[in-house]
Amino acid sequence: MNSVEVIGMGALNIDNIYGAGRLLDDDETVVKVMGSFPGGSAANTVYGLARLGIRTGFIGAVGEDVKGRVLLGSFREAGVDTSHIRVKPGVKTGQTLCFSDGLNKRSIYVMPGANSLVTAGDIEPAYINQARMLHLSSFANDGQFQLLLGLMDTLDPAVAISFSPGEIYAARGLAALAPILKRARVLFVNEKEMQRLTGADFKTGAENCLGLGCEVVVVTLGGGSEEETPDRERAGATSYIREAAGGYYVKTKGQNKTPVVDTTGAGDAFAAGFLYGLLKGEATRQCGFLGDITAHFSLTKWGAREGLPTAAELGQCYHELYGQQL
């Protein structure tokens, strides 16, 4: 049995979140909530999988400071293997400044810190190759992006790739990401990222990604009423899933009354629920339901990880909504 099923790799940050009633271009408003929380896209997803009982590990870097110890402690409390997270002396742990209206708009400013010091020497291919899946997200600097591209040539073909490029990597375009996309079992993007990545709407963009080799493309949409979109089929959908057999929407079932506190990390939570289903052998449509439920748990608290469910909580909600057991 593999000691670790899913390994994550990407930036490790402390998210400094400021919640305001609205985001500004050039104005003044009141901050209603502020707090610091462990973050990083792949890190949030790996944390979520660990909460669900999946054996996980992570590759990355933190500084030799309090924030680094907080990030390591958060992982260890969830049971994530931290033996391949390097502590870089003399540099600060990565941070973000996140301004959120608590609903659907955010502005994020990244200070990479130790994340920009991850080197090829910090990555042990043998550690990755014993896992079932490698879940990747972005780094801010080009050096680490080149490391990820090079890693594609050293991975055992049996290791599935899951990829959440985020805004930073989506902006590089399809051609730049092609070496990763052609290996990707699952690609996770939101609608805006898909447009930036492909220059096309999310349905056409998903087809383009499949053409490069992705097996499954998941586009999170954030829901929407019929008044908000002319596409009646899309109304109320929280995601669109495209695979070789075709595409379909995933719609919230019985959760639209969930009070939304903060959307930070909702996409990462969706990925955790989706991948959990995939690892358990569920069909992609059911994986979409599990991702949707997990994301809704995330929305109930500030920060990307505070509201994430246990396997028992996810299983109970899944059974109540869909009448199926995990």
C-alpha cells in the first residue's frame, strides 16, 4: 500500500483576509472582518483531502518564522505528511493580502517569500512516483514554473495529475501550459480563468483543453439564477464538467440556503470533494456533487480551510441530498 495517496505541490501562504462590504477602485469603506489563515491553492485542497481521510503529503517551502510554523502545524493537525516541505532560513513565509466582499468578489495580492526558493533539489521524484496522484497549483515566479514543466518528464505515467492553475498560470496561455495539460487527469479552473487561459468561453475552452490531452475539465461557475444568465440550462449551476463523453452542468441541490460567509478557497474545496470521489471510484457526475457539497461547507466560515468537512459530514450530506452512500 502506498504511504501517501495524493501529494500536493504549489505555493504555501498565510492569507491575510480583510472582509468589507464592497471592493473599491478608488474610494473608502469599512473593513468588517480581518484575520490570518493558512492558505495556498493546492495546499487547501490537500488539507481538505486529509480532513476526508485521504493520506496526503506536500512539496513546498516556508520561511523559518512564525507563519511557517503555523502552516506546518495546520498540515500536521490534519495528518498531512510535511517531510518534503523545506524550511528556508533568512526568508519570510509567503503571504497574500486578500480583500473580499464575502460573496463573489476578491482582490488578492501575493508576496511569494519562501515559495520562490523551491528548487529541483527540494523535489524527490521517488516520493511523488509512489503516490496515486499529484495535485499542482501555481507559484508566482518563473523558476518554479519551469520546475513543474520539467517534472512532467520524470513522473511515472501511473501518477495521475490534477491541476489548478489559478489566475497566475492561466494568464500564461494554453501553449505554455501544454506540457502539464497533456498529462492532466483533471483540470480545475473557474470561468474567468478559462477565458484567460484559452481566449474562449468556458465550453469551447474546455473542448480545447481536452484536445491537448486533459481527461476531465471542471469549470466552477459559482451558481446563478435565470435572471443572471440567458442560458436557462446553466441557471443555478455551480460547475460545468467536460469529458470525452460530453459535457454537463452540476447544480446545487438543497444547499442554496447555505449562508455565505466567505468565498475564499471555495474552488479549492470543490477540488478536494471532486478528487475524493475520484479516488473512491465514483463517476465524474457524482464527483461533481461531492465537490459542490464540499465547497458549500467551505462557504460557511472565513478562510479557505475553516469550514471543510470530515468524511462523515460529507457522507451524511451526500446521502441526505442524493440518497447515496459513499
